Amino acid sequence: MTDVKALARAAAFARRAGAFAAGQGQAAEILADFLAAHRGRVLSGYMPMRTEIDPLPAMAAHQGPVGVPVIIAKATPLRFREWSPGCQLVEGAFKALIPAEGAWVEPEVLIVPLLAFDARGYRLGYGGGFYDRTLAGLRARGQVLAVGFAFAAQEVAKVPTDAFDQRLDAVVTEKGVTVFA
């Protein structure tokens, strides 16, 4: 499965790079509209890197606490530090920007980055398993909503999966919202 996922990641990076070059259109606005139903709930977003689609406008529009993921150690769940527009950022693990300080929050709604997704609600991530561990832990404690955020071109026929992979509840792209049953 490791080799299959590695090949899928290489193809997905290329597809995402092409979509990124074309621009994300109204994707952040569509995401903000979708998240409006969850105002007041703790939201986790992410600081976009490389060719990831940018959720920052939707995060800034959220009416409630917003956190961003912090990698504490390899093979562990993510933690989330409170974020607000203009807060001081520092470089964290894998060069991801994180708030220099702030409260730790536990998200109820997560905007999840990805390389690819399929119509079943599965996502292909970077291979560290951070979001899968995090979602499994959060879901064991209560309801949580996992929303993939991607370019429509990142959809594939079938993401390679194993028993460890967590499904998304929805995906938002520049073309709209898909909710998985």
C-alpha cells in the first residue's frame, strides 16, 4: 500500500500544481458560506503551503474561535493553537507557519488540506497520518466535522485506502460543496 500511495501522491501533486496555477476562484467564499452554519463552534483551518488551496479568508470570516494545526511529534495527533488574522507566526515542523503564542483549542470543525479526494469521502494526505490520528481521536470523544478543502481537479476515481484512513464529511472546491452520507 505504501508504494501505491506514493505513486498516487506524485500524480496528485502534479494535478494540484496545475489547478493552483489556474487560481482558486470563489473557493474561499464557498467555504465561508458552508462554515457559516457552524458559527460559534471551534474551527481548525491551516496555513497554506506550496500549492495548497488557501482557506485564510474563510478562517478570518468565521464567527468563533479558530485554530491551526501544530505538529508536536512524529506519529502523534495534531494539537491546535488559536489563530487570528495578523497574529505573529513562526515556522513550525515541515516549515508550516504556526502562531507564536496563543491558547490551545480543540476543534469541532476541521478544514482539512489534501492532495486528492474521491466520491467516497476519502482523502490522500502527505503520508504522515497526522489528520487520520487526529480525526480518530476527536471522533472517539464526540462529534466532529471534517471538511476537505481542495481544487475540483484534485478529485480522483478512487483514493488508495487502508483501515487507518478517516473519511471526510464534506469537500469544498471552487465548484461547490459535496457532502458525503
